[in-house]
Amino acid sequence: MPFCEVPKQQTSLDDAVDAASSSSSKGIKIFYKTYGHGPTKVLLIIGLAGTHDSWGPQIKGLTGTERSNDDYDDDRMRTVDPNSSDNGGCGYGGNGIQVCAFDNRGMGRSSVPTKKSEYTTKIMAKDAIALMDHLGWRKAHIFGHSMGAMIACKLAAMVPDRVLSLALLNVTGGGFECLPKLDSRTISVAIRFLKAKTPEQRAAVDLDTHYTKEYLDEHVGSSTRRAILYQEYVKGISSTGMQSSYGFDGQVNACWTHKMTRTEIELIRSAGFLVSVIHGRHDIIAQIYYARRLAKKLQPVARLVDLHGGHLVSHERTEEVNQALCDLISASEKKMSPHVWTNFPKESSRWSEKGSLLGKTRVEGETDNICSTVCVIEKLHLSISYVFGFIDLRPLWRGSM
């Protein structure tokens, strides 16, 4: 199986002592798979509780295949035909795309550190960078979903010279921005989640957090998407089980402690690559308000793609999302001007000193209000995040969906 070993991150003196006296010094193993062939490299970073195969619709859309390169025998490895429809859904350049998707630490087949301090978006970005080194990729297009988009932001700020483009799907700025909007719908789903004791009950709740009602009610043949997906979810949850408490708590900690500083935002803005912020406007997990605000801060290099969909807009609006990703790759290769790329009004294309100060004042005001009840909210956040915060994505995709 393909693994990349990452040296253990020492976040404190205690960790250094533990590393010297235990097997934890062996490092973290990151499980990954590659798909397709060609000079264009794409790294996919999934969100909390998701595994590499949660990117299924995008892997097929970008490479034209659902099978990983490990599924092909060495003596039967296919030759890429530039005219083949199986040479990447983008049809990009006739040369093909190679994609790598992986399990973040704390999930799937990757290692599960037991300390929350070993889970931050910066540490997990270092995992992704180590994987690029392992693959021999000097540069790549970096696409992230939800928590994975937070990790992608950190990666882009840490090594901007290694990023060809940046796609942020259903992203927020972390911290209190991870809290869902509490209304009657989300409260109802939270209560149902707390009462869910079986895979069947859990699957029913998951569907209502991932997709819009319209999508679930659509007919596919003689059945509805809800009925089809429900069976897939039950099967997936029953066969794979739940994420370990160490992994879940750690990944929640990464989301809760994530923050992009003004300096990091400026590093991304000035790096010379284009950014696409893609979001489902009916996402009840990651509110689109925060995604739009981040896109404005990244002007003039960012474009906002606002789609009718939920948190899993990548599954619900696969064609539109895949097209947006292909457009980003194409625009990057053509070295399109940021002022041509962005779809924000001209007056919003500069994060001016005045605007940033106003934004800072607003954020500080919001933070002050939240800090007064942070002890209560953090506990609420842990439970709500499990319902809304990037709930288990493993059983989600199939070729027919």
C-alpha cells in the first residue's frame, strides 16, 4: 500500500520527551492514492472525517478514471491517448492530469496521533507538503474541501512557490466560523443526531446535513436520490465504523484553532497564482458568508463560484464544480490576469487599509462577544461539529451518482 512517512511533529517539550522514549518517534504514516497520468499535478485535501475516496466525483472528472494507479498491474499499465475521453474530464492540453488524494492524519488508513496538539492545520499542511516531496512534485494545483480547504490555505501561505492554483470548497476561516447557524432546522437535526443509535438512524441524519432537500427529492429512475444515498450511507457506516475519538477530537481541534493572519493572506494574494472559492449557498455547516468574506480578502486573485447546493456541493453539483476546477487549471496555465479572472466588482478588488481595518474591527467585535461564552460554546461546538462539521464522508460517492 502507498504510504508517505512524515517525521513526528514536536509541539512541546513533553512531546520531545515522549518521542525519545516511545514508538511515536517513528513518525506519521499518510495513506494516499494517485490517479491518471500526465504533467499536470493536482493534490486533493479532504475535510474532517473524510477519506481520500470522498473526492471520487472530482477524481473521475479530472482524470477520466475511477481506478487508482495501484489498481493497474505494472505490465498492463495503459498508455494515455490524448484523444481519449478517459484522459481527464477537463480535456486539458491533451496531455493529461495526475491526481493524488490522501487520508489526513486521524482518519482512514493514515496514522492516528493521540494528542490533540498534534492536529493543527499547519501541521497537517506539513503532511501534505511531505507527500508532495514523496511524490517528487515540485508544484501542484492544491484543492481542498472544508477542513481540507483550511489546510490548503496554510500550505499556500507556507510554500506559495509550490502552488500552481488554489481551490477552496465550502471553506470558512476556522474557529467560531465553524459554528453552524442555529435555526430550527439545524437544532432539529442536532436532536436527531443525538438520538441516532443505529447506522440507519445516522444515515438519515447525515443526508439532511450534506445535501439540499431538492436534491434528495429528485427522482433517479424509479427511486429518489434520498433512497439511493440512504442505502449507500447505511452500507458505508456499517462496514467502516466511526472515526476514532482521537482522530475526531484532533481534527475538530485543527478546525477550532485555525486562523489565517493578515500576513498569510497577503502571501497568498501576492504569490502569483489564481484562487477559486467554491461554495454551496445552502450549506448549513460552513456558512457562505465567511467564504465570500475570505474571497474578498484574497482580491484580486480570487473568484467566487456560488452554487445551489449544500455542504457536499462537490457531490450535489458535480458537473459545475468539476468545470470550475478545470477552468481554474486552464486559466492558470494560460497565465490569465487576476483582473480578468476575478468576478468581484472592481471596487472590491483591493483589500485596502481602510477596508481591512474595518474588517478587523468587526471581527474583533464578534470575537469579544463570543469570548464571553467560549467555555460553553466550545463544548457545544464539539457536539454540533460532529453533526454538521464535516460529518463522515467515506460512503458518499458512486460512479452513477
